[in-house]
Amino acid sequence: MSKSVTLDNWLEPPHNRWAFQHVADLLDTVPISNSSGNVTALPQQLVDLNEVSFTAADGSATTWERHLDETYCDAICVVYEGSIVYENYFNNLNVQSQHLLMSVTKSVTAAAVGIAVGRGLLSIDDLVVDIAPEFAGTSLDGCTVRHLIDMTAGTEFVENYDLYSDPEADNPLLEYERQSGFRPLGNRPVVGVLKHFATYPLARPHGALFDYRSPLTNILARIVEIVNGIPFQDVLSRDIWSSFGMEHPATISVDPLGFPIAEAGMSCTVRDFARFGLAYLNDGLLNDQRVLPESWVTDTRETDDEYHNAFWIKVPDTEFTGWGIFGQFVWVHRPSRTVIARFSTYPEAASPSLTAETFRGFNAVAHFLANHS
């Protein structure tokens, strides 16, 4: 498989099944370091969940084991009451395998923003151009950090994954992905994701409506590195990967100019993915140590917004998830005290049917654990 996977086809099935666990072989990446002497314990109290049964969307009976096999799962880690109760690997992954997070990278970026807010380095209502004057005169004039993180900035950008059907097209989405390093640039000039963003016009007033546009998160990363005075990947190393006690190092892809792709470029292990979700379940605590401001976590989940602080809110104050295309999830269910971290390689970027099945599986497992443990 590896010899047939290229930058031209790595996002397409079946090539993505190999590519998403070998990102560093295809894209330029930089390390996100952990601290080997500070690993957050994840004790194991394993539960056999394979025969947990539930009803699939088509009305048929299924089991957790069958569900994982049929929904292109690559790795999964279920944490209940702070312990791993189920962990499984498919598609040649193992406990040390890194896998692409896609847009759950946004949730990690947002956590770095929350930590900076907690330290007083910035306010969520600060104007972007006051922190990063390099964006003055662009669509970001008058835009706040809140507008960026909640995808309510007025910048014009169409993120429609149906556009993937013609990978040679010159629409802004595919041109952005070329500048991000996700697709071949060909003979196009290198400008990088930040300068490419500066070409996007203003479509509407900031704050007028929610419209999901990935490039906004790269601007957040630029703000994070400005207020911290160090490169974004170093902020993630210090404030997330080391502070949270991650077990393994991670990576993040960079554009041709070396800027991290903060909206989709991270890869990590599924256990560390679960640790990240556990911090949100525990109101910002891991091993009784504060790693996120409690107020930031509370604000994230206690909202009527569909998308807030780079998490998708399924049920306010109850169920929320980081969510990436092709089936990446870090799902938090507060009533059952469950976190599920899942890597996948769906055969299409946005699959409503597979996504619905995935959430059915999550809820079935959470219900079983809450009622049988």
C-alpha cells in the first residue's frame, strides 16, 4: 500500500487507511513533545464490551464488535470513571501508533487558547488585529478571538467536501489545502496558509452566523504563538502535551513555509487522545492537577450553540465532542462519566450515515457502562 500512496491520493480510499497513520511519511511535520517523567495514569479495568447490543440506524440489531468492524474503525479507547475499560486496534495500528486527528486538532488549539486566556495573555473578546496587526486590512478587521474560535467570523470561505470530487479544481478550498501542504502545489507560488487567508473577502458582519471554515483556526494558532512568544508547536508541547501528561509524543503538519496546520494537522496515539478528552470530562483536571481553567471547560459545554470553543455540542452540559472528517472523535458524556477516543478512515470525508452509526455506538456503550458497572 505505501508505494501506491502519494500526496495526490492520500485523502482518498483506500489509500487513507494507510496514510492517516503515516502522515509524517507524506507531509512535512514538526514534533509536539511530551514529558516522559510526567505521564497521567490511565489504569485499566477492562470490560468485555464486544457483545453490547444496540439497534443500528437501519433497524437491525448489531453489536459493538460488529459495529467497529463495519464503520472503518482504526483504534478506539473507552475511558469510564477514569480507567480504560476497552481498547482495541485495527488496520495494523497498535498502542504506539500515531493517527491523524483532522479537525479535532481544532479542539486542541482551542485548549491552548483557553490556557492563554486563563493566564491573562489575551481575552476572548480581544480584536484579532490588535494582537496580530499583520491581518489589518483583511477580512479580520473588527473580528474578535471569539468570532474565530466559534466560526462566526464574517470571512468568506466555502468548506464543502463535495468539492473533493474534482481534486484539480481551483476553488478556494482546494487551493487552501495546496497551501497547507495537504495537496500538491504544482507550479503555484508558495504563499502559505496565513497569507492565503489574507486573500479571502468579507462576506457578512462578524458574529452574524455560524459557518464552519477551517482556515479560521490557523489564525487562532498565530494569535496563540504571538501572545506566548514561542512557536505554536512549542506552546502545544509545553501547555498541552507535557502538562496533560501525555504518554507519547505527537506531531503536527506544517505548510511549505513551516507554519503548523492548527485546524487539521495533528497526529497522536489513541490513549493520549483519550487523555485530552478526560481533561474536559474532569473540568480541567488530570491526576488532580489543573491543566485547563475550569471556567474554560464550563463555558465550552454550557452553551446552546451547536459549536463552541471548537467542540460540537450534542446536548448542552451533557454530551460534546471534538470531531474530524473521515471519522475522528473525542466524545465526552458527562452523565455516564465516559470518554471515547476513536480514530477512523471512513471512505468519504463527511459520511452522515457512518457518523450517525458512530454516535449510536458511543451512546450504547455509555449506557451499558452506566447501568452494568
